[in-house]
Amino acid sequence: MIKLLIYLALAAGLVWCGSTVKLGKRTFFGHVQAIWKTEEMQELKEGVRETAGPTADKVKRGVEAGLAAATKEGSGSGSAGSAGSGSATVPASP
């Protein structure tokens, strides 16, 4: 729990520094935004979209099919949380 709080504080500190501390004319996030909007970056994003587009479509269809199959299997079991858990066969103790 303490580790989580430390990591959360570090992340908050980095976000604060990245958005308020000037590095020249801009903050860190301002520099990232300026780079992201350049013509070269737009070409890079388009190239990645063209190259990875068919694979991303296959993955998306696979995930959708898996969700549909999981939903179809889970809908006929009465309660969503107890499918296959064996909890229905254990007698309740007084």
C-alpha cells in the first residue's frame, strides 16, 4: 500500500512538473504537443496506420468474437458470478 502511495506521489509530481516548469519557451508537455503536430509525425502516424491497420482489425474482430462467445456462454447459467465455481453444490452451514 505504501509503495502505491509513493508511486502515485511520484506520478503526480511528474505531471505537475511537466505541465508547469518551463523548458525554454514551453513546458515538457508543450514540447511533446508541438512535436506531435509536426508534418513528420503526421506522416509517421499515417504510415503506422497503413502498416498496422489490417492486424489491428484482426485483433479487434478476435476480441469482439471472444466477448460474444463469453457472453453467450455466461447468459444461460442463472447467475453470472457462479458459473463453474461449484458454489451451488456446497451446503450452507448454520
